[in-house]
Amino acid sequence: MSVAILSIFIPTFFFVSITPGMCMTLALSLGMSIGVRRSLHMMWGELIGVGLVATAAAIGVAALMLQFPEAFIFLKLGGGAYLGWIGIQMWQSKGKLVMPEPGSETKQQGNFQLALNGFITAIANPKGWAFFVTLLPPFLDQNQPLAPQLSILIAMILILEFSCLLIYASGGKALRHLLLDRGNVKLMNRIAGSLMIGVGIWLAVG
């Protein structure tokens, strides 16, 4: 793959990744509620989902999804409802993703569950499918073997996506420290919960 193609591909996909969306909002919310380090578990699940969506879009599997939309719709609605329920719990300062009030304790959500949240958000995002179907194929040379090209492009996509997730989670962590310095733990939980509810609605109706 030529340097010229990568010089166009990298800034294009970075711009798309850094634009606020469901996955970035999820990273921001988790950065606020559980910090960047634990948010990494959501990120690796999300990156697996992004990799699968990009691969499927590049080889044309997305066409099958259009023929069987019922399963896709069920995944969207189920995932959106689940994330919305988590957001409501956070807004009420309940559940496993809230920042505990001073003197109280909460059980933490498991690492696998965090990864599953990220995975579902990635694969059930219709805009993600549309994006990869539209923008990824033009960077593939039909006269060259597909596998090496796809491997390079997906690796670059995952690196860019991970970098953007870290940026958003770090922003959430900075906001978390700001609110904690002022003793606004409940406000922080409500902001993070509202963002999570927004992700759930976005996923269900997007």
C-alpha cells in the first residue's frame, strides 16, 4: 500500500473517529464514572466490534444485513435499552458504574461486561456500517490482494479509534476531577448517566 494512499486515509479516518458519536460518548461517560484505566476494558470490546464491522463492510457482508434487518433491529433495540437502563441507574446514583458518595460503596461492573457494552455499541451502530461501506472500499485496490490491504487499513483504523477513545475518556476523567474537587459526586453521576442514556437512545433509534 502506497504512502500516498495512507496520507489521505489516516487524516480522513481520524477526523471521522474524533467526531462525537456513540462510542466516543460512551468513552466520555465511562471516563467520568470509572476512570480511564477501567474504561480500557470497554475500549478493547469496542475495537473488536469496529474491526468486525470494517472487515464485514469491506468484503460485502453488509449486503446480507440489509436482507435480514430483523436481527439487526433487535440488536439495536436491545443494546439501546440496556445502555439506557444503565444510564438511568447512574443518574439515580445506583448500579455498578457510579462514582460512590463519600462513605458509601458500590459494586463495580465486571471487565467482561464493560467490554460487551463496547462491542454491542460498535456492531449495532448503523452509522458505523454506513460509514465503512461508503469510505473503506475506495481505499482498496481491486488489482491487488485484498487481505494484505485490509489488514493494514483495519490496523490503522483501530489505532486511530483507540487514540480517539483515550482522548474522550481522558476528557471525562478531567471533568470527573473537576466535579470531585467541588464535591459534586451526584452531579457527576447524573451527567455520566445522561450521556449513557443518550447513547442508548442514539443506538436504538439511529
